[in-house]
Amino acid sequence: KLMAGFVMIAGFGMFALPVAIISSGFAAEIHRRDFVVTWGMVARVPLFCGLDALTIGNLVQLLHAQAVEAGTLIGRKGEEATGMYFIMSGQVQIEFPTGPVTLDEGEFFGEMALLQSRRRAADIMASTRCTLLKLQSGDFSRFMLRHPEVYARIRKIADERLRDLKRRNELETEIAEIKIEKGSQEDEIAG
């Protein structure tokens, strides 16, 4: 009986060991494949063009993939910014007071709130089903310190976006003033 019990336990071990080896190899291959796919997507983002493979690899390890259905609110105006997002596929709409701004694959958003340590300035909603990569605010700060060239690119784009928003606000103000002026002139003519 003792010998039969020992053979039985050894038999379980003989089956369990190859299964464990195969499943761990399979899991490692899936992880490697996901890394390569994510690396390829990040390398296509215009912001990261020209970066070496090691830098992109370091960034990929910090990113968290997120699938978002159409109509999902990604960020709410006034909430604390917890990270910036890169659009891998799909379309996102940002609802500024001056009107909506649409961003497509390869673009990013959320950097202004992180750069200026402020709350979100607009609602952010997925227009279509999106695949996003999120860079958490702490990881963002550390990565920007280690890679000032990326920080300079993000800063430049953020400044351009801020100037565009200010121009839109000024244009909206001018249009409102013209409408008020026209309305008072029409009242004078009617009166």
C-alpha cells in the first residue's frame, strides 16, 4: 500500500510539472506579445517619434491600457487630474466652454492639468470605442525628469493648445460683443 501511494503521488508530480512549465511559458509569451504590440503603438505616436527603443520601452512599462466604450466620460471638468492619456484607437471629444475639440488616434490629452498641477478644465468623453494608454501623474513626473526632450515636446504642444484656447475665448468674446452692439442698435432703430 505504501509503495502504491508513493507511485501515485509521483505520478501526480510527473503530470503537474510539465503542465506548470507549459502554462508559465504560455503566460510569458502572452506578456511578451502584449509588450511588443504596445511598444509598436507607442512608437507610432508622433510625440515619441525619434526616441530610441530603450526610452520607448521604459515608457511602455509605465502605461496602463484601458478600453473605453463610446459615450463614456473619461474625465470630468473640475476633478483632479490623475494622469494623461494617449489615444491608440478611436476618437475623444473634449468639451471646452468655447466648443468641442476632437482628438484622434495618435494624439494625447490631459497633459495641461499635469503640467500646471491643476484640475481638469473640461469634460472628456469617448466619441467612439477607444483604446487608451494612461500615464499616471507620479509616473509622468518621474519620466519627464529622466527625459527632458519629451517634456519639452509635451510642453510645446500644451502651450500651443493653450494659445488656441485663448484665441477661441477672445473670438467668442468679440462675437458676443458684436451681437450685443447689434441688438442695442436694432433697439434704437425700433424705438
